[in-house]
Amino acid sequence: MARKRFTYKTSGTCSQFIEVEIDDDNTLRDVTFIGGCNGNLQGISSLVRGMKVDEIKKRLDGIRCGYKNTSCPDQLCRALEAAQNA
């Protein structure tokens, strides 16, 4: 099964980059956050690994972090969208 690896530069969050790997049936196989709250981001990564991209976007899109207009989960959705369009 083919896999596509993509690195996304985040905006408005403590994490700086998100690396995703998506296979050809649109399943997230791997995700790594660079920077940010290590424990929380390891937890998010563990929970979404193996999920379909559309389900991840449905659950996490639009989540905000405090006063910010985005969050690491929201940025993950943007990274997945960018990877799909790459």
C-alpha cells in the first residue's frame, strides 16, 4: 500500500510543524508534532493514528486553544487537508 508523507508548517500554535503519513485509502498511518505540549500531542497522535482522515477532520476541525483562533488539533486538520491536496 502506497503512503504519502507530508510536513506542514503550523500557524498560531506552540507546535511548529506537523508531519503526517497517509496511505492510499485515506487512513492516517503516522503523525508527529514538532514542538508544543509533548504529552498532549503524543496523546492526540496515539488516538488519531489508524483513523480515516475525514473522521479526524470531522472531530477536530475548529477546536480552539484558549483565546487563539486555532489549536494543535485544528492545525492537524489543516495539515491533513494540505496533504490531500499536495
